[in-house]
Amino acid sequence: MVIPVHDVNPVRSTPWVTYALIAANLAVFLSMPGMADSLTGAGGLAQQCHLQAYLDHWAAVPQELVHHRLRRLVPTGDVGVGAQGPGCVIAPPDYDKSPELSVLTAMFLHGGWPHLLGNMLFLWIFGNNIEDRMGHLRFLLFYGVCGYAATYGFALLNAGSGAPLIGASGAIAGVLGAYLLLYPRARVWVLVPFLVFLPLRLPAWIVLGLWFVLQAFYSAGQGLSDAGTVAYVAHVVGFVAGLLLAWPLKPGTPPPPDPPGILFGRRARRWRPA
């Protein structure tokens, strides 16, 4: 799997919405129980139970989305001792929750630093050009619609799942789908792990096309069960939603400039701004 680090595709305006989304995701992550110091490995059973209760309250749960009601038993955040030893206590929920609104809040929750940083890296690299093409408000609406489509798409295919679904991946997958459609020839600097990380400059259609193929392949045999499992189906649905929503913008989108330097054995022409 290649790791994108930068694209050669200038923008005309400051991507304030992209910056705000990244800042909001980071702020919410740091406010989650135990996440601020998760890199140190600190935290015990009490913290895990607290986090489980937090996620069940604010994350999207497929069962709740499909049936439009809360589950009968949820983690309370307390630690108890049962027949199997110490564990998290479950009881009827003592809070009110809108399953539909939980899709929005779930888009700002992440399961750890790698989850957060990976998502924000893709949003940082590819979000600015899509925001530049759509405009600030339309991009924000586009981002939300892709996130909802991805979450509900996953829920409909996993209606029996009671595991919390979290992360901005579905919305960001929509951004990637739009980028692939609008800027397939844009050059993207990537790191390819091969003994060491090799820097290469590849067309976006290779980088994002490979990403989508891998997500589709994994989604054929994997869903979401417990923490650490990736909701690949949500990525696929979000990507397709982004591609379709960006389709009307394709005819009026100017191609990205060819960067100077050597590309695949030939020298690219220098781009001069108009």
C-alpha cells in the first residue's frame, strides 16, 4: 500500500473548511476518554469501560440506524465482577440518543492516533482541491452527504451489528472519489514501502484507483466486528457517492498542471500560470 504525502495540484483559495474539519477532528479526539495519552499505552479496565460507554453514546451503531431505536442494553462505563471475572457493566441506557444524529457525531470520533492521523493525512492532501472546485459551503455539504451515505450503506449491509462505527473514513472516501474523477492526471508524491520508503510521483488515478480496488477487495470478506476492524464497505460506498456527486462538475474542471521534472522516463513540460 502506498502512502501519499503531497499532490502537485495548486488551489486558488484557502481551504478553510478542510482546515476546520481537521481541527475539529483533532479536538474531539483529544476530548475522548483516554485518547490523549493512548500513545503511552496507559489505561486499564476502568478506562476501557469508560471509552466503550462513550462510543456507544456518540457513535453510529448499525442496529440502531436500521431499527431507529436504541439497544436494550449498553455499557454504563462502570466496572463490575461477574462469573467471568472483572468486566464492563451493561444496563439499559440512561440517555436519549438520536440514531440519525449519531452518524454526524461518529464522523469526528477515532479509535486511536493511527486512525486519526491516517484519515487527516488523506483529507489534508486531497480535500483542498475538492473544496477549491466546489466552494466552501458546497464542499461541507458534500463531505457530510458522503459520510451519511457511507455509514448507512454499511448499516444496511450489517444490520445485526451492535459494534460502534466511528471515523471520518467514509466522508474522506467521498473526497477521494471526487478527486479521482476530477483530477485523474494530477501527480501525487507517495512513499512505497520496499525495504525502505521509496518516494515516487504517480498519477492520482493509480494512487486512488489502487486504494479503491483494495477497499473493494477487503470489503468482500470483511466488515466491522470489534475495535481495530476496518469498515471497508463504508469506504467503498463513500467513494462511489463522492464520485457520483462530483460528476456534474467534471466538464468544467480544468486539468491540473504537469509538474516540471522527469516523469516515467520523459521530461514534463513546465507549467506557467496564466
